[in-house]
Amino acid sequence: MTKKYIINIAQLGTVFRATYTNGKLKRIEHQRGKVTVRLWKRLTKLIPYSEELIPIRRQELADRITYDEEVKQTPQSLYSQFMGEYFKFYEDYSKGIPPKITGAEGKALKQVIAYLTDISATDAEALEVWRQIFTNWEQLDEFYQQQIQIRQINSNLNTLIIQLKDGKPSQKSEATANSHANDLRQSL
């Protein structure tokens, strides 16, 4: 197992990366800062040959040198990002109850991702469209607002996007349009 430590010598502003494999020092890399002759001579005392000695060095040199384990963060997959947005939306909508995700839901989400990435310029833009659907959920027709399962959203995706893009007509303008239609019928 390989672990990397960032070793920061505060006084000099010098930083090293030490790589340990199976507990033994395998590599030292100079990252930045000045390396003096004195530092070079003391390097073996500052960077231990065995990983198990790092806690001891931390205590001994706590005021002058830090030993921080380097943690690589793997970026979330697009699927995980989309699912994370859905979870936020669902839990907000259901007042804290998490959604039950089945195989059908997972498959539907993959279809949503495929469609949104196809109509968007970038993956980030597709994710933003997904967020905007949830942000503007209350602007949808009441029927669609009740369709909150991923497979239902997937089935209605074109309609949802069109409604949010064009805006649904307000009930007042619908009533006015119906009134005009009735007037027109009566005059004929």
C-alpha cells in the first residue's frame, strides 16, 4: 500500500512529498521552497525512513514541521452528481424522506443523463439543466409536480423542459383565453 505525505518546513517555506510503500520510504520529492546545505544534511532526520515513525516526528517537531497525509480525491462520476441533485430535490420535496432507488430508477437516470448530455454542449451544462428542472419545479403543471420518481421524470422529460423553457400559461391567461373562445363561439 502506497501513502504520500506532504512535509512542510514552515521556517523555510520548503515543502517535500514523501512516498511510502508498505511502510518504507521509497521517494522524496522537493515541491517548493529553498533547500539549504544544513537542511540537506538533516533531511534524513526530518523525513523518517519508516512510516511508523511519522507520529513520533510530528510530536517532536510539531512547532516547526507538519506531516500531512496526502488524500487524493477522485472526482464524482456524472451519474453520482445527477443522483446527488435528485436526492437533494427529493428529500426537500418529501421533507427529509430519502428516495427509494431501484434498478428501474437507476436505468431511467442513465437515460436522462444520455438525453441531457446529448442536447447540451458539455456534461456540466447537462448537470445544470438537471438542477434547473428541480429549482423551477413549482413552475410545472400540478400534474407533473406530483411525478417525482426518476422514471416518471424520464418519461416526461421533454414536456418538463418545454414547460420550463416556454413557461406554462397562468390560470388567469387560460381563463381569459377560454372566455375569448366562448365569446367567439357565441358570435358565430
